[in-house]
Amino acid sequence: AQSVTQPDIHITVSEGASLELRCNYSYGATPYLFWYVQSPGQGLQLLLKYFSGDTLVQGIKGFEAEFKRSQSSFNLRKPSVHWSDAAEYFCAVGTWNTGNQFYFGTGTSLTVIP
Amino acid sequence: NAGVTQTPKFRVLKTGQSMTLLCAQDMNHEYMYWYRQDPGMGLRLIHYSVGEGTTAKGEVPDGYNVSRLKKQNFLLGLESAAPSQTSVYFCASSYSVTEAFFGQGTRLTVV
């Protein structure tokens, strides 16, 4: 069965510091992997996605993520966090074998200290 | 470019009342989804549709019904609302597994 684990419920970082949000997945086939961001009271916006090829993918707002098959991980990173990055971040797996479904992790809430 | 539009944005229901949430997409997507978001539980799939006239159960379908009479619309119904259905509901659509596009959400409170 497909599953996504985000082990960090909440992370606090200082503005300008680097950020890494962890994501581990369980899926039998080649995964389609995503990171979405949700600002308070808003819907989900796609940050980046990975299907194949280069395992380091670049996204919007200066975010990047690295796919590591051996570790079943897809961690999100940003070298220097801005106050506007404070939000909820969701990792997701997309599967095509049962009607194109998307499975989400429980999310990581990011607080940025000025 | 509207994308995915959800109606209404907020609603308060009394226990036992019924209501329908409307999701409309203008991207000609085949696939549509209804999720609920609860604190600490992420997004959980309620029902989904792989095309006009089709629906299927997701992870947490109990207490909900759906219909996809038109390709652009996906309706989520609560026949007899319960406090446990207090949540934020998100609709999404996609043309493949490559990306899901989300609406702004509906905040439902059942008292």
C-alpha cells in the first residue's frame, strides 16, 4: 500500500537559515513525488515534482528536493528561508494504477523567526 | 483563468442537516477528487472520479456521497451531517498523475 511519512510535525527556523523538510514514501513502483505548500486559509500550491531523470529537482520560490531511491526519501530544502515561507508543507505520492490518486503526508508546519 | 472553484467557502450546519459542496474546474480534466483536511492528519481522500458519470470511494467515504454528472463539476453531499464531519474540504482535479490542482477549500462546521 502507498504511504507518505513526514516525521516532523512542526519546525521552527530563523530567517536566513537553511531548511530541510523530510519525507519518506512507500510505494511498490516508480513513484511520482510532489511537494505542496499551503499558506493559512489557502489551498495547496505545487512547489515541485519528480517523475524521473535528475534526482535533484528545482521548484518555485527557491525550493529544491532530492529523490533518493535507496532511502525512499524526497526531502525538501531551501538554502535561506524568508519570513514568507511560513506555511504548511505537504509531501505527496501520485499513483496511476488506481485512478490517478494522490496520497499525502500529514504535513509539516514551518514557523520562521525574524 | 479560474482553475478549480469551490462553493461555498464557509458553512455552518446543525447536526442532521444536509448540504452539497460544489466543485467546478475549467481545465477539462478527467480526474476529480474530494479530500478532507484535519489537524495532524493531512489530506485524506473521500471520493474521486476518473471521468464524467463515474465515482469511486477513497480512504474515508462513509457519510458522504458524490456525483459527476458533468465533466467540469464534482459534487460532494452530506445527507445527515455529524460533528465528526467538521473539517476543511478540498476539491482537486488532474489530467494525469503528474499534478493535482486544488481549490481554495470549504470550511465546514457541524454543531
